[in-house]
Amino acid sequence: MEYKMSVISTSSEGIEPVSNLLVICGVGGFEVCDSEDFKEFLQSRTPAYDYIDDELMRLCAQRSLVKFYTAVNSQGDDIIAQVESALLKLSETDKDNAFGTLELSVTVVDDSDWKDNWKQFYRPMEIGSRLIVAPAWEQVTTDKLLLKIDPGMAFGTGSHETTSLCLELLQKERLEGKRVLDVGCGSGILSQAAVLMGADSACGCDIDEAAVCAAKSNAVLNGLEYKTSYYKGDLLEFAVGKYEIVVANIVADIIMQLTRDIKKVLPYGGVFISSGIIDSRVQEVVSFICDSGFEITQIKERRGWAAIRAVLK
């Protein structure tokens, strides 16, 4: 099957605003290639580090890129047009050119060229003290809780800091008998981990149909389909009643937009775990969450990303 691959040229500073506008435009998943990440890797190595591929060395001098994929149809074309318009507006606000060129290039690719290539890098991961997250196609023997995930085209393998931070915070919760709401569920990894660790049930929503399909498939894979449900749509479109725990691994701007709506589905004393927050914006998000009636009880940070645990007062 053919898809359109769209590549946005930006800078490290531009990655977050570009990611935000993609989410707003309905792009459910995207790939970030940040040249600064590789510079950090090189600086952290001793002179005795092993061979590094020439292509990776070139990345150090390249611009940062954000890639996303859309179907070759009118809906996909509409999304690309929305992104182009949003990039133009973002460029107009970027007076210092801090966000790079913000140029968008689109090419048609065959999914056989890319959709399965990443699998060679996805390996079982131990997250926290209780959980192993493993690819669906790997045979794993462990005495810990095992969650199998095939993300497909959705976000959420457990390898990204934002996901692992959320999972670590969830492990500290008393989940037994509680309902969990997963906003921007992606592959369903957070909601299914919560049920695996004792939650009574979980509901997830995502604006990306591919994410919803992946989450449902993973629920069946883990035998959790009777305790989980997934829907395409916004937060309050399908949320029914109250949820003792709400998780949202998205981006800072969307988290702040959602915070007041999340209060409508949380009881007093309910827990809101949010992530996808770059370190330079942690205090901004913390202030906003506190002003919305929450108390911050924990902030976990790793490699430039943060997750926040808050309780509704």
C-alpha cells in the first residue's frame, strides 16, 4: 500500500511547536529526528566508544526533521493542507528564525519500505520493578508482569522517556478497583499496563484511527479486551462517569488545553498523570495545572522530558 511521507525541516527549538501543530491538525503519530540528541550522545561517550555509522555522524550537522505519514486519499490531502497552513502561521510568528526553515516536502512511499524496518530495534524493556514491555513477536519468559505491544503506526512502545515515565508513575498507584482513562491512548500501552497492574477497567481515546485500531489489537493480544475500550474522538466525547486516574502522554500545549476538561471526569482526590512535556516547559505546565485546582505531588524527569503527577483538590 502507498502512503505519503511528509517531512518538515525545523530545528531542535522548533520540534515542540511543530509537534503541537501536528496534533492539532489531526496527525496521530510522527517521527522526530533531532540532531541535538546525537550531539548529546557523542558528548557523553568516552574516546573509546565503538564504531559510529557515517550516516549518524552526518546527522550531527543536519537540521532536525519531523516526519508523518498520511494515506493517499482526500482525507490525507486535507491533513497535509492543514499542516501547510499551520506551518505558514508558525513561520510568521518566528521572527528570529529559531524554528528553522519549516519547509514541508511530500513524497509517495510504499509501506513495505518503512513500516516494519523499525522492528529490529524494538526489544523487551524492563520498566520499573514490576513490568516488562515486549514486542508482540518476541518470546519472553519472566516472573514479572508482561505486556506485549505491537504499536503498528501508533505511538507507544515504552522506549520513549515520556511513556516509561508514565508507566513508572502508574506502578506507584493503588490501582485495584479503579477506572483509568487514557487520553491520546496511542498503542494502548498505558491503559493496558494499568489493567495488568490491577485496575478494574480502562478506557482510551485518540483522534487517530490507526491508534485506536492498534490499541484494540493489543488489548486482544494481552487478553484485556473485556476490561478495556477504545474510541476515536476527543476526551469528553466518550468518557462516561468518573475515572479515579487519568493519564495523558501528549504534548505540553494540549495537556494545558485538556486540564480543565479532565477535572470533569476526575473525582476529588483523583490522580492526573501527564507527560510529553519538554523540560523547558515543566514550570509553565506545573503552574497551569496548579491554577486549575490540582496539587502537584511528583515530577519525574529524564533526558529532557518530564511526567507530572497531580491530585485534584
